Amino acid sequence: MNKVQIVSEIKRLKAEKNAVIMAHYYQEDDIQEIADFIGDSLALAQQAAKTTADIIVLCGVHFMGETAKIISPDKMVLIPDLEAGCSLADSCPSDAFEAFVKAHPDHTVISYVNTTAAVKAWTDVVVTSTNAVAIVNSFPKDTKIIFGPDRNLGNYINGLTDRSMLLWDGACHVHEQFSVDKIIELKQQHPNAKIIAHPECKKVLLSLADFIGSTAALLKYVQRSDFDTFIVATESGILHEMKRTCPGKTFIPAPPNDSTCACNECAFMRLNTLEKLRDCLLHESPQIQLDDALMKQAYRPIKKMLEISERLGL
């Protein structure tokens, strides 16, 4: 079956089963093109909360599917490949995080959305890179805060908010692997290019950036900017939407340390394919399955995030 036939079959199954396809910006181009909705983690969570579809197909990584299921427990949530995990979520085992939280009982726990449901259950409020600074600032300055699991994002937030949050020592392997030396070389080759970076990147890279922001913020920046060339330091899947919405501009993926690669891709995100998307709709499998009690515990901090985000207009 060729690509055209697979896409046609996906569309037929989607209509037949009242399904909605949600995709993260880091998915491969073909999946982004067929998705009903494309967004970052916050946008996907907000969309999952208001969809009227019977089935949500979450084309992203496992924690995103869990988040959709927690928000919409009455919906069937499918993910094309259950092996599509997340190195950042994996860097924060729930049992170790539980012990960390219990060791600091006077701290408010703020967790990045890139965590498992079990970690969210030990959290007071979830954040995304889009709303993290605003939500942290919504707490009084003297609040003792645990922030996990991304140390780079946590350090970035500490700098912007003048806080000293206690950070879990985790990181995203994609954003950790960018080569500062190669980015400097690219800047020398393209002196008029603007360097834009995701706050999950290391501090030394962020110090070179002309703009730092979430995936959605990076997209908005290039759309609104008067500049026409950008070196993009985040997962290279976002370049598809940047090129689609800004056809007259040039986007250069920031390279990783691996000398054989010109761009930096998340291997977990790329496990999802059109064929797997079709198959999961056809067989209604694999489904995201979570214990009811765990979902209720994990829903509280997500609900709080959505409420604060709505109140702040995020």
C-alpha cells in the first residue's frame, strides 16, 4: 500500500470511528500533515480537554498519551507505538521522585509535563515550557519549590524568576546533545541568522541565543520576526511547521555533537509512522491504560495547570 492509499485509509477510519488525530510538532512531516491538530504539550493537553471525539490518537510520546487519558478518562486514547518513550521522563523514576518529595515535606512540587503519570501523582502543579515561568511566578517568592525533572529548564526558570528552586537532576537527551562549537560555526557562516533555542538546552547554548522559548513560542517568534534566517536549537520536527507557515524564510537545524548528523531528531518521536497510525486506528490498539486511582491523583496537578493557564490567558 503506497502513501496515498495509507493516508486515504487513515481518513476513512478516522471518520468511521469519530477519532481525532493530535500530533506534536516533533512528529515526522507526514503525520503533521494528516493531523487534525498540531501543537506543543500545553496545546495538546488543552485540546484533549475539550475534544468531542470518541477516540484520541496521540502522535507523540508516551507521557503525552498518558496526559490525554488523564484529562479525558472516558475517551479511548491510542498511541501509534507504545515504545515511543521520553528520555526526560525516564530520567525521573517515580519511586526515586517520591522519596525526594518525602525528604522535603515543606516544598511545593512543580513538575514538567514531560513526566509519567506516577510522577505527576506526587506533584502539586504541572507546567509546560510555555507556562512554566508564569506558573512559578504565581507562587509567593518565599515558597520553597521542588522542580523536576529537567535541570536545564529549572535553571532557566530560576534565573528569570530570581528563585532557588530545588532541582531534580534530569535532562532531555536531544536538547543536551546540541554542539555549541557547530552552532558557533553556523553563526559565522550565516552572520545575519538569529539563534533560537528551547529552554531545555544547556545554559552555555542559551547564552548564545537571540530568543529562548517553548516550541510554540519559537514558532510564533519566527512567524512575527522581520529576520529571514534562523538557526533552530530544538528537535528538528518543528522545521516542517516553520517552513510551511514562513515559506520565504530559511531555517537551519542546530546540529548535535555527533559529527554524522546535520540535525537533531528524537528517536522516540520518530517511532510513530503513517503505517503505525493507520494500524492503531484499525485495531484500536495500542491503548493507553492507567489505573483509575492513579489517574485521579495525576489529574489534580494537570487541572491546576489548565486553570492557572486559562486565568493568565496562556
